[in-house]
Amino acid sequence: MLLYHGARPNPRAVRMFMLEKGMSIPMRDLDIDKGENREPEFVARNPSGQVPVLELDDGFWLAESGAIFQYLEEIHPEPALIGSTAQERAETRMWQRRVERRITEPLYAAFHYGKGLSMYQERMVVLPECVPSLVKLMHDGMRWLDSVMTERSTIVPQRFTVADIVLYTAVDFGDGVGLGIPEDLNTLRNWRTEISWRPSAKTSLHPRSSETGMRY
């Protein structure tokens, strides 16, 4: 297998997932800022033109972080980061979808349409006028999650899962681009601090993070 990745939060989430599982997969680093992921040869194999992408041993290209998490969990089930039973897996996907829909999706869109506008305006449809509304949606999702996590230390009760990884890599990135967790959300900020102490949180950072000051 070969993992195509780069200096972005979603590839970092896959790297962190692999580290938590103790998996070692050869990786090819693409320079996203220079648009290497938009080269015709890459897009021909992955029409979305995004990373991460996992190339399997038979040459099949598997894109989208959620699909890659699922595949890696099935071939390397321990430790379980999605779940060991049908109910656990469904519960994890439920919470992962909640944090994506209410927090990470508006966060990334706010970055693409705002601080990242000069880079992304030639690559996708951008709506800079939507940034204030996206930030409002993101903060609403954060406040909701903060309120439901007052009695637990992980997003899925009593289990560290991919939901924690997905949200952590997003908000860690967000802190560096003005889209961090509001100061008054103590539960969520404490959760972020606890996750940051995990060895995988530091080791999953891309080498360019030290050069740019951005956490991805």
C-alpha cells in the first residue's frame, strides 16, 4: 500500500489514526500549496483531486478519509478506533458525522473562503460572503458539543475513537488560522488539551508545520 498525503488536517487525521494503531504504511508527500494534488495524472486516478488517498496493493485508489479509516480498521482491527461490535461502529459513525456536519465542515469552508481564499479561488467555487455565517455555524456546533461532553472525556462515551481524531486535527488546525475553540468552552478546550498529550498528536504533525507555524 501507499498513502498519498500532505500538509493538511485530513491527511494528518489518517496519519494519527495509523499511529494509534501502530501501523506503518509507505507514504508519498504531495505539496498541496503548489497544487501537486491537482496534476492531471493524479486527478485521473482521483477525480476529487484531494488527499489523502490510499493506493492498495492491487492498484486501486481509495479516497476520502472516512473510507480510508474504515478500510484500515477492517484490516487492522486492534486497537478498535471505530468499534468492535456493530453497535459500537454505528455509534462512532453517528458521533463522527455530528462533529463533521456541525464543526469541521463549516470550519474548513470558512478557511477556504477566508484566509485560504487566494489559494483556493482558482481550485473551487468560493463564497467569501459566507464566512461569517460559517463561523457562526461552527461556533454553534462547538457550543452544542461542549454542552453534551460535560460528563465525559471523549466524544463517544468511554471510548477514544476516530471521532476524536477527526475533530482534534480540525480544531488544532483551526487554532492557527483564527478558527479555534472559543475561550469560554472549557469542556471542549480541556478535551483538546488531553488529546494533544497523546504521542500520536505530536508525531502526526507534518514536517512543514515547523516551517509555516500551521498545525497540520
